[in-house]
Amino acid sequence: MDLRQFRYFVQIVESGSLAKASRQLSIVQPALSQQIAKLEEDIGRPLLVRSSRGVTPTPNGTALYHHAKFVLRQVDQAVVIARKEKSALSGCVKLGLAPTTNCQLGLPLMRHIRQCMPGVSINVIEGMSVHLQHMAQIGELDLAILFHPKAASEMEFEPLLEEDLFVILPADSPLVPPMKKSLSLEEIASLPLIVPSTDRGLRRCITAEFSHANVPLNAVAEIDSLPLLMRCLADGMGVTIKPMAAIHSWREPEYWRVLPIADAQMKRTSLLYSLPEKKLSPCASVVRDELYLLIRELIGSGSWQGARLLGPEPAFVQSPHLEADEVN
């Protein structure tokens, strides 16, 4: 298979018929059909369902369509970058990040942009996910990393990464014996636990795991401010459950103790949202791709601990279709 076949296939799916696609591509229909047949043969699966009303993609065809769109966009972007140095790009890009994500990503991103694209001004807006979702919905953000697949219906998103949740407390805290390497839900329930408020996705995730295990969740406080939460932990008020990125919010990472949860798999999924391609500026498009590459580098180098990329090369999809749990 080659890029030409990808372009042909994408055009067919978007046109809804071979005849319309052949006119858009300026290629005769028999030759187009031959190329698609070759593509289906190479993949070993049918990609299109043909009927009197046109063509629609099969489930395999839909998957190929999204990934082909991503590959073609990357190729087109590579050509743009090759023709124009990234350092020559200019403009302002508004990026929304939740506090824990910003703790891990904000500084490396700013360094990277300043070094590679000095003409680009990044406006990083930190906020709770509900606030960022509202900004995204009314078009005030170019890019955002959010945690719900229906956060902004007017934007496109791609699954980005998955983070494990841990019990976090000061390294010298007497609340947990030094020899403990992990904690069960029952052991966590016996500790003074500080959690987000009940309307937050992360709180719902925590509550669901405790409920599933039939373990009572007795929070001693509810705090939505990450800086205040970490200061309360440092003051000896309790423990919390967060992604490991939270330890970069205050004091050195060595100050904190991070313990896995032994009998539950609590995770947070992050999605990279962007304006649709027609509305996304060339500057924001390059920043989006650089953002993904930077995250891949941070995870691969071990700098972003407790996180995994979701797929080798995620493809942008339209908002309502991916099903995932909301974890903020």
C-alpha cells in the first residue's frame, strides 16, 4: 500500500461514492476501483460496503480511515515544515491544561517551544476540567488536554495517554509504615483521605472503586485546588489519590511517597482536543503535533512516570464516538 491509495480511500469515504470520488480526484472510476481492490487485498479485509446508494466503510474501513487521515495530515505537515523552518512560524496558540497535567507537561513544553519555535506564543491556561470544557465549547481554546470524550462537541480529539492513580503522601509521613510498598483499598480507607469534591470525575472514579470492593470511603476533606491539597498533605493532614504527575506541583519529587493501589486499577485517560482542521491555524497544527511528540518523549524517557501512550500514532476522531470514563 502507498500514500496514494490512502488518499483515494479517504476521498471515497468522504464522498460517499466512487463516482463522486473519481471526479474529485480526476481519476477514472475503473482505475480507482482497482486501487481500492488492491488496498483491500493488501490488508486482507473488506473496507467498503457497496450499495445502490453509494459506499460506506466497514468497521475495518472506519479504523483505516481515521488512521489514514492522521498519516496524511502528518505527511502534509512534514512538507510544510520542510518548506518553512519551525523557527519562522509565528502566532499565538491557546492551550488548556488541568493542574496535574500542567505540573508534568507545562515547563518542558514551554522550553521546547521557546527553543524550536521562538516566534510562537503559547498561552497556557490552567484550570479545572469543567472550566476548560466550557472554554473549549465556546471556541476560546485552540488545543486542550481533557478527560471526557464529550467534553467539546465542536472540537476533534484523539486518545492521548493513560495514567495510573496512586496514593500520595509525604515521604516522612508516619501514617504509613516505611516497609509498605502498596496499599489495599481497606488500608486506604483507614487513613485520613483527602479527595476532590463529589462532582469531579476523579472523585467518581475513586468512589466507584471503593463501592465495587464494598469498602466505605470516608473522606476527611474535599479539596479541588491542587496547591492547597499538596500543602495539606505536607502539613500531615492525610493522604490523597492522584496521578503521579501531582508530585511535581509543590516541592521536589523526592519529598513525596507514591504507593500503588494493590487491589484496584484506577486510571485516568487524557484526550488531546483541537479545533477542526479548517479552523486550526498552521501554527496551532504544528504545536499540536509537537505536543504529542514531546509527550511521547517524556513517557519514553521515564520522565512522565505512571503514564502510557494510547496507541503508537493516535488519529483524530469526531467528539461523540469514543466511549470512555470521565476521570478528571
